[in-house]
Amino acid sequence: MAAAAARMRATLVFVALLQMAAVVLVRASHVVYPELQSLEAKQVDGKLRTGYHFQPPKHWINGPMYYKGLYHLFYQYNPKGAVWGNIVWAHSVSTDLIDWTALDPGIYPSKTFDEKGCWSGSATVLPSGVPAIMYTGIDPDERQVQNVAYPVNLSDPYLREWYKPDYNPIINPDSGINASAFRDPTTAWYGPDGHWRLLVGSKVNMKGLAVLYRSRDFKKWVKAHHPLHSAHTGMWECPDFFPVAVAGGSRHHRRGVDTAELHDAAVAEEVKYVLKVSLDLTRYEYYTVGRYDHATDRYVPDAAFPDNDYGLRYDYGDFYASKSFYDPAKRRRIVWGWANESDTVPDDRRKGWAGIQAIPRKLWLSPDGKQLVQWPVEELEALRAKHVNVSDKVIKKGNYFEVTGFKSVQSDVDMAFAIKDLSKAEEFDPAWRKDAQALCKKLGSDVDGGVGPFGLWALASGDLKERTAVFFRVFKANDSSHVVLMCNDPTRSSYESMIYRPTFAGFVDVDIAKNKKIALRTLIDHSVVESFGARGKTCILTRVYPRKAVGDDARLFVFNNGESDVMVTNLDAWEMKTPKMNAKQVRAMGVLGSRVAWAWLVQLLLLQQLAGASHVVYDDLELQAAAAAADGVPPSIVDSQLRTGYHFQPPKNWINAPMYYKGWYHLFYQYNPKGAVWGNIVWAHSVSRDLINWVALKPAIEPSIRADKYGCWSGSATMMADGTPVIMYTGVNRPDVNYQVQNMALPRNRSDPLLREWVKPGHNPVIVPEGGINATQFRDPTTAWRGSDGHWRLLVGSLAGQSRGVAYVYRSKDFRRWTRAAQPLHSAPTGMWECPDFYPVTADGRREGVDTSAVVDVDDADAAARVKYVLKNSLDLRRYDYYTVGTYDRKAERYVPDDPTGDDHHLRYDYGNFYASKTFYDPAKRRRILWGWANESDTAADDVAKGWAGIQAIPRKVWLDPSGKQLLQWPIEEVERLRGKRPVTLKDRVVKPGEHVEVTGLQTAQADVEVSFEVGRPEAAERLDPAMAYDAQRLCSARGADARGGVGPFGLWVLASAGLEEKTAVFFRVFRPAARGGKPVVLMCTDPTKSSRNPNMYQPTFAGFVDTDITNGKISLRSLIDRSVVESFGAGGKACILSRVYPSLAIGKNARLYVFNNGKEEIKVSQLTAWEMKKPIAGRGGTRGSGGSQAEGTHRIKQMLRRATAIAQRAFTRGT
């Protein structure tokens, strides 16, 4: 008992270190431990370094080109350290795209127009043969400007010296351009009118732009009246625009086309154009093919190409920031892309490198004009060595064979499959068409199918516990055609649990019924698997990090998990040699020398240029100090066995304002750094790449000015039109009366995606309580929104009189001077409104979120009808949140709930322990995310003993139910990544009256359980007492889990002890309606009255009515069980309940899970699936009570937090 209690206390203290702090009333917070973030993480096995991928000293491509017999590759590099800054254009050359030599940097900051960085760009060879580099420079005002550079000596084929004319910058961002999102000039092309043209990537709000500029002399550039093209996808980085030959013309369609050839009208008629953009929001690329009108300078994609983020991609895997160039020596177009690591920064430090270049690929338009096709450049075949062949080998369902006789860890495998029986293909759901990756995740390589999955297990261990699957699966569509899915499934690629292992997938446009054959080529290179399906129609690159399947222990298998037999008609596999460059690159780097190698440690994604959108500065870590400590490289760091060989691989509590910024989710929360009581409040700050794994940073906002001298209280974040985040928060400037004012803060460095420093303008406070406002009840400004009149608006919660909650509206043109509207947006006699939240939702059944500032034409009735608004308030008197759904009249500045009784009969996000919630719009996944806070239910003495109080609920996606009557919620999809071992299932199990069934085979103290119930006779339900028709919690207290009913109670006993002395019930109970003719009433409850044997525990029941039609006899339940939290979602998220419980017996391995039925009618579990849940990254480590001393436990916690920091930092560079 004592040991169990100790373990429980230790576990809770451990959780406290990650996400919680002491609370007074409901002022909740995490505890931040920045001093623990600088400890070392575990090392990486040195055998993972690739062997035949190009890897220069630094990260990604600026301007590849061909000049006088040499291929030139420019890439960005910091010669002075291992962090972002001091960026130069490093330079490597090659005669064959395989072997490379590093030269001195080509371009580096030396002028005012690039003194803060020389960023990405492109190269153009002028008609005179002079190469010109166009690049983005950062000027002293941190504007992004476009500059040009020329070689000093044109007779030098190595182009070792470059000069920058004094007339730079040649393109400035004018008044209509966002100067912080204006970068990456393309290769220029010369039009038939004698003008040069180029594109620069940019954005306006959520519209990505390819801004067009023209010039006669390559010196003076004028912006066109319209962009070449635009689309609502967010910022366009690294645009690329080039012609491709169409089939049937005078040239072979696989030949590349030089833009210089387009002066010939006949040639111009035989080409189409490709526009490729890299999406800063989603971190992948898409392209379209279409027509370019030289006269109007307009590009129009062909109708067959989706012009959005569902568009076609070069590569459906880890591939970003690509650049193409025309190779005149072989009359081909070559595309090159960058692939980041999927492991951690400490791992990178140990192995000495991070990021690679994909194999250069030849690119052309398919004969049918429907897509681009890619294939590794032919020069790669020069690296082929030992060869093996397999022919005409049949593989039956569930079988596999090993390809032996060569070393497969660094190999090239080219093969073809023949399918015996297509009639066995599974039916294809059309809803799958838009998300191949989700389909691959659902139907992975271990899920048996009809035709497939079949393919390769690469980098496999002998026992097959490690393996990376590259495979096809064939489906039958409704029109009798077939759909082919190609997947790369690395979920079993490594024993290492911290590795990011996403599935990648794309559909293959091939008529598989024509000859029942399909080809696959896979380049395997230690930690890279790069695959080309159907001769290059679909390509997928994945980074993997095996622990056993390395070196000579890596194996290769062909497998089939489909009903239909498949035959390997031919398989050729070659060992691949390592290019010369990799073996002696560091010695060949000249003046870059060992500094380059040392900088390989932590250099991040450098071609993503949103004012440093992906440039993480490690000033809170030991890495920066280490980078500056010495020029030399510790021998243990650079391990050549891990460096890639044929990929270009460079060196190296209340919530305040959740938001998404430049690839990171930010959570700001209130915290007292000086003690466990309310006071000294600062905005603590944590960041995450996936909303699951978090890293604590230093506080973002602390009392430092007169307007917040006595506290920085809650608020919200707003993203301005130019991409600048602004925090609005409540400050307290008079301690005697808690005088509350509203202030603003701005990031000191917008190019820092972690937003670590904030400044407060001297004009604070920006809103003061005037005109009769209660200055002690005036707080929590919302996210602002911009109206069609150009004015910003926000709400501040307050109390009018003794009991009226008020949401005051304030307007501003400049976000500095704010004026209160003549009347509040809304009010109701509910008591003080804290933490108001106001946002739009789609009213047409779609689950997509809507940006708070989405503009709706007030005169367009149809458009207005497609959007509803939600007003949520936190009730200070009752300690819960409620919301209404209604209409927002933008002209009158009034909000009217659809249900006139909505302010009396409260809809709630959550009917349990859930308060002070906040939503934000996630542009990366086009969703609205809800986050709420849950306080403890034990005693203050218990809180002191365990060292923490308060948690955050799981982030939830929220949208409007198609009925328009309520919101629906569901845990964000990222939570599913924590699901551990294979799930335990229970299917078609009848549970008789009074019976309970244990779910075994997993540890349930930390679990995710999804279950669907079927009810036999809803008409057998008991009648609902009219007196309780509006009080679900009272009804649940009166009719708890042990009170026998008609239909129900049925549901789950979670966190139950073996003898059932302790159990928390989550259940449904069905009632016949009080009035005739109505539909059955469904009550959902969480009953923790028996959750703990501690007699001092506060154990309230929580309940809500579920708006669902049970007449079909079906209802679902999902419960997230996490030691002291039970978070449940009924009927697909129509009713949600979070409860805090504190068992003393049912902890750890002693916690059990049961399905129970205490009704008079049988119920059936049609399907139950339960997963053990892993801890997030910040949840790894040991504590006292787990077998070690307190010192050992603390040390392991420190190691864990250090690792969490590193993983989150590395996650930023993944480009997921």
C-alpha cells in the first residue's frame, strides 16, 4: 500500500513537472523549469549515416545551375556558428551530379541591402553567357529585398568570386507588398517582347502570391499590375515556374525546355508550364500544369489540376523547398528537393549532421499531360556495384522472401510485380480520394487486403521487428475501374520510441487492369528510403532510423499481405558505392574547414524564408555556447558512418493565448514564478509541433511597466494581416483595487518561430475602463477580428451592475487606439463573464474551422447564412463555461443567439470539470481547436503533498453540428500518435442485465477506449421525471451507475480495482420522454462516487443530455483515461465530460477496465477498441518510487526534459 501510494505521488509530481502549477481559486498554470532544458540526450547509432546521397556542409538549394561543364549548387550556411544567422551562400561543384567538391562561400552579407542575411534565390544565365544570381537579402529594417550578384571572373568555370552592384536592391517591397513575406526569386525568363520576367513568393492574408516583375536590363524591375497567379493556400515559398514539352510535338516530351527557346513561336506552341510552390503552412509542395499567356502575363492551370493544397506533389513524403534547373548538356530538367531529419537535435549532435538532399531527378510531363513524371538522374547508375536478380517468383497471401546475396543497407532496387486476380480488390470509398495519407495510416502494411498490400520491407532486421514497408494496395471503384495506392509505412522502422514515423502515401495514376503489372524502384541509403512507383508517377521519400537493421544487419524482403497472389516478374538489386566527395568532404572544404563540420550539429531548415520561418535559434540551450566555444570538432561528433552518401546533406493553467505561428503551436499560461499562490503573475510559455509533445520556454510576458506592474493576467493572441502576432492581455496597475487595463505586446523578433522575446509599446495601456465600467471586473480580451470596414474589433469580459455579464466591443483602425462601441455585443444576467471567446463556424455541415477574421459580405445573404457565430463565456459564479450559437450583425455590432433561452438553459463544451477555455484557429489543418482547464478535486493538503494542481484537457477539434443546434468536439487527431501496442478489441459481445465484462490484455491506467453500443428495446426505458428534464447533473446524482434502470445504466467502469472497491463509471441511461410523442432522452454521466477510498475526496457526479436519436438502438462512447483524469466523448462528441478522480488502489498495473450493464435490458458491445497510451515526449523518464533514488529520478526527469526540448526543436524542421 505504502509503495503504491509512493508511486502514485511520484507519478503525480512527475506530471507536475511537465504541465501544472499551484492554483488559487481558478488561476491555474504549468510550472516551468527552464533550468532543466539543457541536459544531454542519448546518442544515435553511428551506422545510420547515408552513403550515396549528396551532402554538402549546409542546408538547402538556392540556385543550382550548369556553367562551362560544371554543375553548381549553392546552399545556405552560417560559417560563424551552429545557429541561424550570418547566412552566406556556400558553394559546391560537380561534373556529374554525384561527386562533389566544396568551394569557398559564393555570397555573404557585405552590403547594407543584405547585412542581416543572404537568403534564397535562383540563378539565370543571360544571353551573353553571364550567370546572374538573384537572391533575397535582409536589410537593416529587416525587410526582404531582392538583389543581384555577378561573377568576378567569367573565365573561371568554378565561379569562385562574386560581386554585388551598388544599385542593389533591384526589387524593393512596395506599399502593397508584405515586406516580411517577400522572398525566393525564381530563375528569370526572357519574353518575346524583350523583357525579362521573374517571380517572387509572397502572400496577402491567406492568399499565396507569385508576384511578377519585368525588366529590360536586368537592373530596373517593375512590378506587374497583377500577380502571375495566386491561390488561398497561405504563403508561397520557393516558387518555381518553367516550361515542359507536350507529347506529339517536334521534340521528345522527355526533353527539357530552356526558357530561352520560347522566342520561337513554334516551340512556344508545343509547351505547357509548371508552377510549383512550397506551402509554409503545411510544409509540403504542390504543382499545377497549365497555359501561360505571354501577352497578358497570366498563368491559368488546366482544369484537371487542383489549385490548392490537395494538389499534385513532386513527392508525397519528406520533400520540401525544391528547385529545378535546365541542364543544357543533356537537354533535361532536373529537380532537387530537401529532406529533413525525423530524429532529435541531440541525435544530430551525436551523428554530426542533419538534413539531406534527395537524389537529383529528371522531370518531364507525362504523355497524357495529366502529371509530371520523375526518375533518378542516369548518372546515379554509375554507383551500382554488386548485382543480384530474382525472376518469376510467386508470393501467396501472408508470405515473404528475403533478397540475399548483397548488402541492402545502401542499394538500388528496381522491380516489377504482376497481379494474378484483380477481382479480389477491396471496394474504394470515394471519401478516401482526398487523403491518401490517412488511408495508408488506416490500412497499413500489416492490414490484410484483397489485392495488396504487397511490396518491399527495406532496412529490415532479421527478426522483422524493424522494417520499413514500401507497398501498393489496389481497390475497385464504383465504376469498375481500379484505384492504386502507394504507401511508405515506417511505423515499425525503429525500436526507438521517440522517432517521428509518419506514414506517407499517394495515389498512382495507372490503368492496372490493362496488363495487371506495376513497377517499383527504391533507393535505400541507411536512413533514407526514396521510392518511385509506376516508373516515377508517384514518388515518396522517407527518413527512418533503425537500431538493429544497420550495416550488414540490414535486410531486404518482398512481401504480400493480400488475398491475390502476386508475382515478382523481375527484381534487380545493386549494392551502391559511396561517391568520392563524402569520404573526404571535410578536408576538401578549404576555409570552411572544421567550423563547417561543427556547425553541422544543429543547423536547421534554411530555405524556408518567412523572415526566418524555420530558423530556430538555440539561445536557451547549451548548443549555442558549445558552438561558440571552439573552432574544432570533437571527434565523437562527426561520425562518417552515418552521413548520407547520395543525398545532399548539409552540416548541420487558465489559458491566455493559444495560437499557431510559423509551424509551432504556442501555449501561454499564467504562472507565479515566486510561489504556489496567486500573485506575481507572468505569462509562461510552452511550444509544440503537434499539440501533444511540449517544451517549456522562458516566460513571454512579465510585469515590467506601469500598466502591468501588479500582474499580467489573461488575454488572447491575434495574427495581423502581415503575419505579425499580437498579444492583448489584462494588466493590473493598482494593487489596492485590482484596477484592470488592457495592454498589448509584440514579438521582438518576428523571424523567431518560437517567439521567445516580447516587447510592450510605450503607448500601453491601450484600453482603460472608462464610462462607468467596473474596473475590478474588466478583463480577458479576446482574439481580435477585422471587419469589412477595415476596423479591428475585440471583446472584453465584464460585470454590469450586480449580476449582468457583459461582452464589451472595442474597435480600432490601427490596433493602438481603441474605442468602445455604444452597446455591448451581448449580455445576460449570469454574473461576471470571464474569458469570453467569439468566433465563426461553418453552418453547412463542414468540419473545417473558420479564421476569426474571415470576411463575410454583410450584403450577401447566402454567404452570411453559411457562417454562424459562437459566443462562449466562463461564469465566475458557477465555475463553468457555456456557449450559444447565433447570428452576428456586423453593421449593428450585435450578436443574437438562435435559441432565445440559450442564456438560461446552458449548452456547455463540457459538463464536467472544465473551465476558462479558449479556442484558436489552426491554419495548418484548417480547424478550430478548443482547450480547457481542469482543476483538482482533492484537498489543498493533498495538492501541497503532491506538489501541483490543475491540468489542461486534451486539445479538441470543434465544429458546428449539421443541425446547427450545438457544437461537436473530438480529440485532435495527433493524440492517436500516442497509441501504443496493438489494440485490444471486443466485438459483438452481449452484456446481460447485472453483468460486467473485464477488458483484458492491456494496462488501462493510461488508455484510449472507443466503444459502440447497441440497445435492443429503447421503448423499455424508464420515464423521465419532468422536474429533472433540465437538470442532468441532479438526475445523474439521483440515478447513478448503481441505480438499476430500464435501458441502462450501461457503459464503462474505468480506473477500477480488482475487487471493484474503486471504480469510476462513465455511462448512458435512456429515458422515455415526459411528454407523449417525443423521442427518447439520453443521459450521459460520469459517476466517481466510488472512485477512491479516500473519505475526504470531493467526488461530484457530472452529466449532460445527449442530443441523439437512440431509436436506431446505437450510441458510441470514447474515453481517454489518464491516471487521475477521465475525459469522455458521447455520441461522436455531442456530449463531453471530464472528471478528476484519485484512486488509491486502482493505479498503475492494478487499474482495470470493465464494460457493465445495470439495466433490465440486454445491451451489445458491437465494437470496443482499446489502446494503451504512451506518454508524450515530455512524459518519459523515471521518478522516485519507480525503482531508483530521488536523485536518480530527478536526473532522469532532467534528461527527459532535455530530450523533449530537443525533439520539439527538431520537430520544427521536419516540414510535416
